[in-house]
Amino acid sequence: MSSGRTAIVLAGIERCRKRLWAHCYRMTGRRADADDLSQEAIARAIERADDLHDEGAADGWLFRIATTVCLDHLRRERRVRAITELVDPIAFSDASTSVEGPEATVLLHDDVRLAVVAALQHLAPKQRAVLLLHDVCGLSLGEIAATLGTNGNAAKATLRRARNALGRARGRTDIDVPVDAEVVERLSRALAARSVSALAALLADDVWGVVDGGGIVRVAKRPTLGARALLRRFQNLNRRVGVPVACRVERLNGEPAVLVTLPGAGSAVFASVHVETRNGRIAAMRVVRDPAKLLPLHETIQ
């Protein structure tokens, strides 16, 4: 193994380590998978350092390896996601939600917003890979074709289908990017006060919401459509949860979200609430109640 090539690869790994992790997270939607797969990709890259022929393209080469590792994992797993299944919320400080380029309403550079990562999971794995490699990692269609063992025309067609599929999975793109932080602050106060009227004042008429209980916490099996229906569910939850809750705004998945905790030792995380806003109102609400997804937040944010 060439020591010079190995040094170049190691430098690329240090430069891209967090982005490689975020890429694996976007591909899988799971924190633990991102941990394992990014490490596997790094190990493969070090082992195959002599395969790096263009020293100036080390970063793209690393993302191609990470993509292959993720596709292999997804092929073995072959999971079917429930309509209400979200992704692991993460406290990832390097996440970006700045608007860049003509594709900004479809996929932002280094985007790990929970709504977007959740939508990505409903694309076929190869569509997911092509979209991320092209729009986020900046690889050419030729490089992507080589990664997937196909040709440029096929990669281009897959990219077009992936963008359309992501648009359908997202539902709408007329939302604030990033989310309106003042609306999130007001939501946090409304939830802490258990105020139906304060929450009602924040909801757009056509708001929709989904709750992920991970098959452990009993929640609705389908999305809730409309402000009235969502408020009814909030009232029902208020009746079931008899203890006060504490709410605070934390930066999760690159933008403000509400973290709801229960009183007592350790202040266990009860939920994370992620919203999309439009014209000063909440247009969509995604609530994570799955204890397995929330436990790492308790450990990270405390």
C-alpha cells in the first residue's frame, strides 16, 4: 500500500468525517446505522487507498464508498417503513439549512432537516443514492453511474425520478427555510401551558401531523389532517398525560424544534416536536414519541 495515497485518504477522512456520517444518516434515517456504516466506509477507504487514482477527487471517492456501503446495508435489510415512521432526531451542530441554488426547494446542501430525511426514506435506495450524490455531494452523473454500475443516461433518468419522488414524499415545498424560530418558541410555550387556544392560534387550517411511536407508544396509525383534528388529538393527549411537562427549544436536525420532558429524576424526554412553518403558522408537525429514538437525545443534550 502506498504511504502517499494512504496519507491523502486519511486527510480526506478527517476533512469529511462529519459529512460522511450525515450522508449515511440521510441514506438510512438511523443514528446507529450512520455510526456503523460511516465507520465501515472509512475502514474500506483506508484498505483501498491504492484505488484512489485522482488525488484531487478524494472527497467524492469517499462518498462513493459510503454510498456503496449504505446500499449494501439497505439491500440486506429490505425494510418497509410504516406511513407514520419518522427518522431518528439528531443534535447535529454542523447541519445546514441555508437556501442554495435552483434545487433549494427539493433538497438543500447538507440538509438533515427531519422532514427531508424522513421523506428520503420513502425513495428507492438507488434513487436516494443518486439524489444525494448529485445534489448534496456534487458528483457528476458519470461518477454516479460508475458507483452504481450503470451508465450516464440511466443515472440521469434515476435522478429525475428521485427528484419527483422526493417532491411527492415531501407533500409541499411552500414552507419557510429554515423554520420560523418565533413560531417554534410560541409552540413550546403553548405545549408547556397545555393551551388549546394558544396552539390553535399557531395552526394553519390545512396543517397535518404525524406521530411516530415506534410500535411501543400507542399513537395514531395514520397522519392527522386539518387543524380541528390535530387539536382534538392534543386535547386527548392532555387528558391522558396527567403530569406537567417542561418544554424547551433545542436545535435538532439543523433547525429549532421543541423538546418535551417529563418531571422527575433525569427529566426523561417525552417527545421531540418538529414543525414546518408558512406565513407565521404551522403547516406540518412531526412528533417523535419512540423511546428508542429519544433516548440518545437525553444523553446528548443534557
